[in-house]
Amino acid sequence: MLFGLDGVEIGLIIVFLSLFSGILSGFPVAFAIPGAGLISFAVIAWLDTQGLLIHEAIDQGSQAFRDLVNSGVNRDAISHFRYPDLPTIAQPVFDRGWETAMDRNLSFIVNRMNERVFAGQSIETLLAVLMFVMMGITLERSKIANDLLTTMARVFGPLPGGLAVSVVVVGAFLAASTGIVGATVVTMGLLSLPTMLRNGYSPELSTGVIAASGTLGQIIPPSIVIVLLGTLAGDLYSSAQETRAQLYGCTDALTYLGRPAVVSVGTLFQAALLPGILLAVLYAGYAFVYAMLNPSKAPAVHIDNPDGEVITRTEGLTWFLAMPVLIIGGLMLAAEGGLIGGQDATVSNYTQVERLDALRTNVSPECKAAMIELHGQSRWDESVAAREALKESGGTEESRELTAEEITAARAEKIANAAPVGSGVATLFGLVLLTLAIARGVKPSASAGPLLVGVAGVALAFALDALWIHPGMTGASKVAILIVPLLITLWSLKHASVRMAENDLIRVVFPPLVLIIAVLGSILGGITNPTPAAALGAGGAIMLAAYRKLKDEGGSGQFIIWATLALAALILIGINFDLRMNQSVVTAGNVVGFVVAYAAYMVAGIGLIYACIVLFRNGVLQPIVRETAKVTSMVFTILIGSQLLNLVVISFGGEHYIQQFLRSFDNEFTVFLLVMLVLFLLGFVLDFLEIIYIVVPIVGPVIYGGSFDPKWVTIMIAVNLQTSFLTPPFGFALFYLRGVAPASVTTGHIYRGIIPFVLIQVAGLALLWFAPGIVTIVPDLIGR
């Protein structure tokens, strides 16, 4: 053996040396990665043909190996790391020669490219990357980020450390709209760093808070990191749990886990929401405490407010805090009390499988023991009782078609149990109430009459829904009943929007906030998957940027507003009407809904085209398209190249060797901690794209094959990479900031300023480690 090392170990060393050399050579990373794969494969193949790479494999024909298998140990669980005394045999790293490995690699890479890049289930999710990138670049290029920062500085500036807090808030906004660390750090550095230094803020606090806030794009959805991780996590978790179940003698993962081994990007967005907000709050809290302890280094800044309206503290607390809390809390209590809920009378023509969460109990003794170890004896006993009760009642675990009488009875039961007020009506008019409350707080001196008319319209809508609308009613009938309160509230909202437009904070913050809520709300609420939501975000950002340009030119943005309203109407019509015109029976109401939806679609489409023309005329669209093409092409090129490098590692057994090493540890916490440490160190020299597509597929079958929640594992990886990108001396975010910082700000300032935020990141990781419920609570609540 060369240098006394196993041939596979030398192969792994060659691969990583080739990768790091390619990255440090100055070549574009997108080309350095596949080049490293080709060079390392050629070097390993040459050494293998010279007989210099020898792999010590376990002799599966030995008596010791057979005895171990006969004792009940699964063959796949036997490795040289766990049983070092087993006899071994020497063999080349390429079992059947490098030519066969190369042929296999070529076929593998074609298949994998087809599965993960050009076709397959993940291609639709990957399309979301392009549109999220366009959404963020559009908001950045249209100077909306600059307006946000100026407005937030006016709001928080009078507080100790207020400018730093405003940077965190705007950083969270940009993170939720771009998801790109480099773009956010550079934008915040150019916009806020000179202002903070000019107002007497210390360079350490200024650079630290900018770099930390810029990395929130790693975790706050819609994060591109989570989108890309999600495309891998689902497949890794499913296959890893399938392997784990068979290792324990169970037929499949569903039998072993009691539920499908599925994780989606939308679920990961839900899981990332609370940790992202938590980190932003910790950043802002540190800035405030630092300013209290060092007032000279983070002074309060008073910026003139151009708004003539004076709002007292009592009025502000009442309308901006107390009333929204009262409205949201009241709706939630009504939903818990059964007053608000679903009014759908649709029933399935097939029976629902009872107790979907119950474990399958007709399993082998080995599988039973493993399931009890994982779920506990009480869960097993509960599942056994559920199966027995189902059997005695004549039920079945398999679905069957219902009879006409059973369908009628099921529909009647659903109608009888329906809530008085539909959840859709409650959500729509609840948002109206929130808007009216904010409008009242923005201009308390104005007459409250038009707003009270809107409140009366909301009350009328709730009353009509409770008294007249019932399950099974068509969408056209619902609209006919609610048309009067809808018109009343629209009239009131027109007055509210005029008042809100006079407030600088609302005018600047409200449009991007609504866009972000629309994108995230549609994903988190399960209305759609990330790709259509990303398309909505990209289109909304283009129209928002065009509206701003029209206002800067002194023109009218009325058509953009009508296009936006048409898009909202299109969504509402799609929810309440069946727009499928190819059915055998189409009601008149659905025909009217289709015609109105088609008209709204045309208005929204023409509005989007008009917005593109406006941006093109102002020279904004061209750099947006160019930058979007540059970023997305880099992402997909790195994706393809990393697949090639990953297959090279697989070809000589490197992936299997690493996984055997990790599985040799009995404690899965130790394994996960080791993987997190390796990812943290690799984050110094590799970007998140390389880590996601090179390293995660290798270690994923191990860390996703344990008892940890896959959502928690994925979010921990994302936060860990975020921490790595902040840690000196190699953190990527620090180099991005160094590139745009003035000469008066030294590298030492940046390094000293970021250390407290790195400690906050470590504390956040520890909190997520010991309290995983922070990650899982939002998906669990939304699931219920």
C-alpha cells in the first residue's frame, strides 16, 4: 500500500486535493469542479494500473465473516471499522478496471443529470431557483432596498443602536426576497455602512451587523440554500429510511416509521421560518444591548420625518399593536372554538384508511423489536389495539369504493359538522380588518367614518356567511351572497389605501411586505408548491419595480395597480370556482367564473408585459435578466460538475468507505456532530453549492438514515453553513463585505466585529440542538 494508507483513502485525498487546487487556482468554480473530477479520476486510474492503490476489503468468503452473519448481524452492517479483526483480501480500488468504472460513470452521469437537472421530479423545484433569483435581483436593482433602509432608519434611528437594528430588519427583508448571501451583503454594505460610520457607529458593530444580517438569506425562506437542500433531502431521507427499515428486518420504511418517508421544500420553508426569525431577533437584541453599554459607539440618530401626521404613543400602540393582536387572536380563538373552519362538503368515493399514524403490527419479530425501540412500547400497544378495533368493526386497512348510501351519509355528516363561518371568508375579511386598523393608526386625525363603514361590511359578511352560506353551495352562489359586503369593504379599502399612501413607512414597506407574504403564505399554507410561488414573486417584483419607476418619472402607475388587483381576483376566483371547462356538465356559475378569470388573466398578463416595457425603457430590465442568467447558469453548471465529481468518488468506493466509517459509531448524535464539524470546516473553502451537491450526497444516507427528524437535520445544516460563512478568517460573507467597505474600515475591524455574531450563531445552533421543537413546531401546527 502507498504510504501505508488504504487505496480508497488515497483516492479520497487525491479528489479533495484536486478540488481545492482547482478552486484556489483562480478558474471559475463552475469549471474547476468538473475539472477536478476528471483530473482526480485520471490520477487514481493511473496509480491503480501501476498497482500502487490497494484496497483491503473484508473477505466475505472467510469462516469468521460467515459466523458473524449467522449470528444475526446484517451483512450491510459489517465493516472493517466496526469489526477490524475480520480477515481481509487485497484488491484494486477499481474492481473490474478503470475502463469499466469510466463506462459506468458515463452512464451514471447521464442518468443522474436526467433525474436531477433536465427531467425528473426535482426539475420543477429547481426552476424556483431561477425565479427567486430574479425576484431578489429585481428588488435590488429597482432601489427598493435603499428606500427600505432609509425608512427603517427613520423608524429605529432614535433608539440606542437603532441604525444597527434597522440593518437587521432590512437584511431580513432582503433575505426573504433574494436568498442570496453575496447579493445581500454587498447591497447592505454599499447602502448602510457609509451611513453608520458617518453617524458615529463603531466600524466593528457596523461591519458585524451587516455581514451577519446578510447571511440570513441562508435560512429565512424562500432561501435558495433550502430549495437546493430540499431537492436532495427528500430523496436521501426516503432511500436512507428504506435501507434502515430493511436493515432491521422490516419490509419497507412505511412499515417501520408508521408514516411515509417524505420531506418537501415547502415543509422545509415552514421549518426554517422560526429559526430565521429567532436569529434576526438575537442579532437586533445584541445591537440594542451593545448600544446601551457603549452609547458613544452606537448613538441614537434622529432623522426628520417628512410625514405631517403626529401619532401619539397611545395611538401607535392601540392601532399598530393592540388591534392587530386582538383581530388575529380573535380569529384564532374562533377557529379553535369551531366557529371558523372548512365548509367543503366534498367526500371521497373511497373509504379512508383508519389510523394512518398507526404502526403496522403484522411484522417479523426483528422488525417488531426495532419498532418498539424507535417508537416505544406504548405506541406499539396503541397500534395493536387500533388494528384489533378496526378488525372487529369490519373495517380494513385497504381502501374500498363507497356505496351511494355511504356517500350520502358521509356528506350529511360533513355538512352537519361544518363551521358556521368559512375559513376562506374569515381569512379574507380578517385581512380587511387588519388593513383598516393600520389605516386608522396611520392618520388618526382623519374621520373614522369611511373605515367604520368597512368594519360594518366585514360584520355583514360574517353574518351572511353564518346565516346563508352552507356546505355544498357553489362558488357563484357564495359570491352572489357576499357581493354587497365585498363592495362595501372595497369602498372602505379605497379610503384606507389613500391614507396609508400618505405615510412614508407604509408606502415603502407595505408593497414588498405584501409580496413576501403572498409568496411565503402560498407555500407555508400549502396552497401551492415553491415553483408557482416563485413565479408569483418574480412577476410581482417586476410590477413593483415598474410602478416605482413610473412614479419616479411622474407618470401614473394605475394600470400596474389594476393588473395587481386582477391577479388577486384571479386567485380568489380559482379558489371558489371550478374552472375546468372540459367536463361533461359545466354550471352557468362556473362559466361566468371562467370568463371573469380569463379576463383577469389577460389584464394581469398585459400588466406584466407593460411592466417589462417600462423597465426596459429605463435600462433596468437588461441588467436584471443578465444578472439572473449569470447566477442561475452558475448554479446549474456547478450542479452538473458536482455530480461528475460525486460519481468519481463513488466509482472507486470512496462514498461507501466514508459511510461505513460514519456508521461505525454507535451513537448517532456523535455521527451528526462529526458531520456538522466537517461541514463547518468545509464552509471555509467551499461555497454552499459545492457542499450541497458534493458533500451532502455522500454523508446524507447516514445522517438522514437515523431517528432524527429530517426537517431538523436540514435546518441544522443550513444554520451551520451560515455560521461557517461568518467565521473568520475564511468566512465568505467577510470577503464580500471587505470588497465594498471603504479604506478606513480594516480587515481587523471586520474580524473583531463579527466575533459576537458568530457566538450568537453558535448559541442559536446549540438552542436548536437542545430544543428541536423550534424547527418542528411550525410544520406541525400547519399540518394540523
